[in-house]
Amino acid sequence: MIDTFKIGIAGLGTVGCGVIEILQNHKDMIKARAGREIEIVAVSARSQKDRGIDMSAYDWCEKSAALADHEQIDCVVELMGGDDGPAKTLVQSTLESGKHVVTANKALLAHHGYDFAIIAEQQRAGIGYEAAIAGGIPVVKALREGLAANQITAISGILNGTCNYILSTMEDTGRDFDDVLAEAQSLGYAETPPDLDIDGIDAAHKLCLLSALGFGVKPDFDRLSIEGIRNVTAADIQTAKNKDQVIRLIGKATKEGAVMKPEYIPVSSPLAAIKSAQNAVLISADPVGDIFLTGAGAGRGPTASAVVADIIDLARGNIRPVFGISALNLK
Ligand SMILES: NC(=O)c1ccc[n+]([C@@H]2O[C@H](COP(=O)([O-])OP(=O)(O)OC[C@H]3O[C@@H](n4cnc5c(N)ncnc54)[C@H](OP(=O)(O)O)[C@@H]3O)[C@@H](O)[C@H]2O)c1
């Protein structure tokens, strides 16, 4: 009889609560898939408020860092966010103590993923981060496992739902950027302040990780060239339309480097058909050809779906090289 796989969750917001819901509501299915029970042992957040979910069976940790040293825990699920501070401390100390980590935190991995990968390899621990890139779309598994026999030649993607919502709504309605941004904020598609999204930073964090996975380079956020969408005007969108084109915030990675910027693309491109807050990734690889993945890049259910898939993977005993090859061989 294999032991129960025990997890601790730091961060009980949109994604954290979504993960608990899946684990509570689909216990038997998840046990069957993982080959053993997955049990939440402890949780942590800033405040112990009611979140509409029964968490009475879980230990409460006042400080998230306590999860790393928790004797019973096999895997810490970091869903707090932030590229430094408590999230970094927790992930680093969890890996140093030889436990696995699952995180949705692209900012953290884009800045510290290489160091974490080195520690994980030394400790034979796994890092699951499917949810960090394009939410519910299983692009990490596609690149790292499904396409392992291929030479990746290019990865292009629409990696930020807020920007895509704004650009495709400007295209459909002829309205100005500021007007559509305000609407996106009122609908909850855009944060206030919106800078991380509209300046292309959030999408670039994801592109940085895709580059590492596709081209065996160290994730190094400072190497990316980044331009957001705040200067795209209704006139630009009209100019594109006149040429049978659309404007999308496109991240493109090749072995030469990675660039995030608004681009004019022909309406015939599969990326042009991506509307509203959807995400998409186009992988060009040899010998398989083009693979196009599309779906929800964010939101409680889709993001939690990817987090739980990683937990199941680790419970099965699947520990992969974090960026597809040994961290020591990343260039
Ligand atoms: N939301 C999405 O659709 C989505 C999609 C892909 C990836 N992600 C990533 O998933 C992560 C979580 O996102 P989210 O949307 O769930 O965020 P969120 O709703 O803001 O929740 C964040 C949670 O972390 C807790 N927290 C924040 N700082 C903390 C600290 N210093 N110590 C302990 N707990 C702390 C908060 O506690 P309180 O509740 O007590 O304030 C809250 O429960 C982020 O890295 C984000 O980039 C999110």
C-alpha cells in the first residue's frame, strides 16, 4: 500500500481555493489517477477569513514558511504570487528540504527558476509549474514530454488574456484603448493597476519560461525585449483591418532570443482567431511540424486544473528535469 501524498497550500485566493475545491470534489477520481490518496495537511494565507470552503481538517500555518519544515508534507503548493519575498523564501526552503513544489507563479520562476532548478536537481525534488504558463493549457507537458523527440524551431503565443481582451474588443467595436481598459477592469479581466498586464511584463514572464523549455536556455528575464500594448490606438487597429490584419500582443521565442511586442498579423494566422481573454501557443518543431494549443489562460477552474495535474504527476512519482534538460546543461 503506497503512502498518502501529503500537501500544504500557501495562498488561498482565486487559484488556491480552486485547487482545494477540485481536490475535495473529485477525491476518488484523483486517487485513481494518482495511484494514491492526495491529502491536504496544512494551509496558509495572510488572513484566516471564511472563504466559503470547509478547511477545518487542515492545520493552519500563520507563516507560509512553516510549510517547508512541516514534517508530514511531501509537496508545497505555492499560490501566493510575487517574484520575491515570502513566495521565494517558501519555494527555496521547500526545495532545500527535499520536498516537491507546485506553483502557478510565473514571475517567481522567470526571475529565480534557474536557481530553483539547480536545487531541485540536487535534492531530487520536482517543480510543477504547468499553471504558470497559459493557465489551463498543458503547454509545459507538451514541450517537455510530448515533443521531447523534436527540435523546437519557434514558439509564438498569445499569453495574456487581458491584453488580448483589450485588443480584440478594440477591433470588434472601434473603441479607444483607455475606454476598453476601463471596461476590462470593471469586468475583472484587468487588475488595478493594470501595468503588469498592459506593459507586457506578465506575458514576458511566461515567454521567458517557454524559451527555457523550448531552447534549453536559462530562464533570464533581463534578456527579453518587451513592449506592451498601451500605445496601440484605434487608428492602428483600423490600419491593420484595412490590410486584412489584426494586432495581437505576440511573444516569440527562437534560439536567437525572445521578444514580446504588439504585432500586425494576417487574419489567416491561427493566432488572429484568438479573441477575448483566450490564450494560444503555436509551437513549430521538427519533425512534428506545427502544434497549436488554445484555451483559457487564467481563471479559477482552468488554473487550478493545471495545478492539480502537477500534484497528481508528482504523487505518481514523476520528477522531470525542470526545463526539459538537466539544469547544469542550460545555456
Ligand atoms: N488568477 C489566475 O487566473 C491565475 C492564472 C495563472 C497564474 N496565476 C498565479 O497564481 C498565483 C495566485 O494567484 P491568485 O489569482 O490566486 O491570487 P489571489 O487571489 O490574490 O490570492 C493570493 C493568496 O495568497 C495569499 N497571500 C498573499 N501574500 C501572502 C503572504 N505574504 N503570506 C501568506 N499568504 C499570502 C493571500 O492571502 P489573503 O487571502 O489572506 O489575502 C491570498 O489567499 C499568482 O502567482 C498568479 O500569478 C493566477
